Amino acid sequence: MVHWRQQVTRIIAAQSAIVDAVGDLHDMLEAVVSGALATIDGADGAVIEMREGENMVYRAASGSAAGFVGLELPMRGSLSGECVLSGEPAICHDTETDPRVDRLACRRIGVGSMILVALPGAAGNVGVLKIYSASPRAFQEDDLLIARLLIAPIAFGLANSAQMETSRRFEATFDQAAVGMAHVDITGKFLRANDRFCQIVARSRDELYRESFQVITHPDDIDADLEQLIDLAAGLIDHYQMEKRYIRPDGSLVWVNLTVSMVALANGSPDFFVAVIEDISRRKRAEGQALRDPLTGLPNRRAMLQRLSSSLADLPAASDGIAVAYLDLDRFKQLNDRLGHAVGDLCLSAVSRLVQDTIRQSDAIYRIAGDEFLLVLTAVTDDDARRTLERLQALIDAESKRQDWRIGVSFGLVVLPGGTTIALEDLLDHADRRMYDAKRLAA
């Protein structure tokens, strides 16, 4: 696997070669495929196929495809044609089993697997950059992302060649890139932003150019972003990557995966920063749903295990302790039998709200099974924790009487002072046994 530093170096080298070749179409296209081949680890060849009528024509090729320049293949029924028509990047893991590819053509050239990215033009996609290997399954999703990132600087370089007819087709490539891209000066002010980035943050270019990235970044993410930016400017790192949140004008948040590298002046000092931004909100929502109980909306057992694992890892060096308590509803089965599961669900939701409204923002309640919950209290003493549980018991008892649920609640409390070391399984076992002891006493 090629190190990121090598990949960045090769991308910059490819862009420099393209700029040097401006004015000579042949040299420029050769610089494109040579740079693409050098950038993707495991690639045996790279090709630029241009759409000409109903055919895809090899206009530049490197590696083992170098002898196939001029080859024409039907656009219809080929993965290259599909990529041009849809505009979506594509990855083929095995040309022998993928029904989208021209198997005979792949055998002729020696293509076992490949990745393709459409080349956008002013009036639609004009071709594809195809990078392939003779071996199947040579590429991963990360390679596809690198190929996508190659398109912007490659196409931008082509667009600056006044002597090329096709250069006008690439003049908006930066703005049309499938990922958000932005240039930021050393103070954080936006110098340039493409269409996709504007869509992600729901701001126009003019709005962005009046702001800095600090203004639109969630306050909880600013420090981590700035710390890494300082290290980047100082030359301590060659790039950084992080997940962060941007704030849209309506106050909503959008999660992104941010990758930042630096363009330096001749003396090595920072000129500007290049940011690549991917919207990961859908993944974050899916992750959130996977950690939520659909009935009560509380974090579930999986979320509880993640939280407690982290808290227990920090506890040996912490000055404040935590308290963990199992909560189990007494006679809940009888409630379901007597009034039905719909009322039982309402009861669970109501208990969840009562607990959420009572505990502090730093505390958390999890639904870990049917009528079992786990409460985590931070920075508390034994007396603090017991007072909280007594308050919760009184509220649940009062609501039970008001609703005629005839339920109660049993607690199993474990208080861990700062400096404690304990395994997660042991902690949960202690709390569980104490809860069942309490339930037996209440029976």
C-alpha cells in the first residue's frame, strides 16, 4: 500500500507534468495517464477513453495498454460507456465475472480489474479515466477515491491549454467534482470552493468567500481542526484527516470527512491549504440508528458498551468517579398481560422520558433489554447516586399510580471512585446481581 505522502507527491508531480505539457495535446494526455498509473498502487495501466459518436476511443494509454492507442470499442454494453452516461465512478473487481464489461476486450488488453471515473465537460461527460490491473480484485474503494481526486487537478490543467479544443470541456471540472473541494488561506478564509462544497454547507460561493472555515465549523470541532492545521503548516505532518461537523445557515449540522493538505511557497512556507470534503451524514445517521433503541429513542446496549468501555479506560487516571445502576421494572410482564403490549410500550417510553428529564446532561440512560435499563452517572459520590435513584423511584411510582400500571422499579447500584480499575464484564455482573438482590427483597 502506497503511503499517503507518496500519493500526494505523485499527484502533485502529475499536475506539474500536465501544466508543463500545455499546448501539446499528445504530451498532455500522456502526462495524465502516466501520472494516474504512478499514483494508484497495483495498477498495470491507465487509459483515457474519449467519447466519439457511439464509440469510446483510446486517446492516451500507459503501462501495458500503451500499444492500444487508437483502439475503438462500442460505448453501449461497456463499463466505460456506462460510466460516461451515468457520470458515476465505477469499480470492477473481476472482469471475468462482472456482466457490465466487454470480457473479450478485457482479455485482449489484459484487464483483470479496473476503476473508472467520468471526465466531465461543459455539455456532459466527454470520456473516462480508466486505471486497471491484470489481476482481479486489485483495487479497493480508497483507490476509487484517489482516482476521483485525480480528475480535478488533471482536468483543471487541461482546461488551461488554450490550444486544445477539448480544454473548454474541462474548465468547470473543479466546480463539478463529485467531492467538495476548497482552497483556504493561512488565516482560514476561503479562497475557492466548488459546487459540491457549496451544496454540502448550503452556502453560496460569495457567502463562503466572506467567511472562514472556523465560522462554519461546529464549536466542538474547531480546536481539533486548528491543532492539526498548525502541525500541517509547521511541516510536522503532510496531511490530516478528520470527521467534523459544519453548521448550515438554518442551524442544522452536516457531518463530513475532511482531508487537508498544504501547498507551499518556494521557501517552504504555507501558501494555501487544499481541502477535500465528503458528506458522510448518511453514514452517521445509519450509525446513530444502529446505536438507538427504536421504541424509546434511548441509546441501546451497543452504545452502552462503547460508552462504558471508554469511561472505564479513563477511570484509573480520573479524579472523579462514576456510578452505574441497573434499572428493572417490577411486574412489567403482568402489565403486558393485563393491559396489552401497546400499553407496555407506552409505559417503557414514559419511564424513559422520566429518567431523561431527571438526570443531568452529562449522565446517560440506556435501554439494554425489554424492561431493563442501565444508568451511568458521572462525577458522583455514593450519596449523590442514591439520591438520584430515590428521586427516580418516586417519580416512577407516582406515574405508575396515575396510569394504573401497578409497576415498580428495582435498582442495582455500583459506585466506582476515581482511580478504580475494573473490567467491564465484572462491573456489569456486580450491578446485575445487586439489581436482582433488590428485586428479591421487594417481592
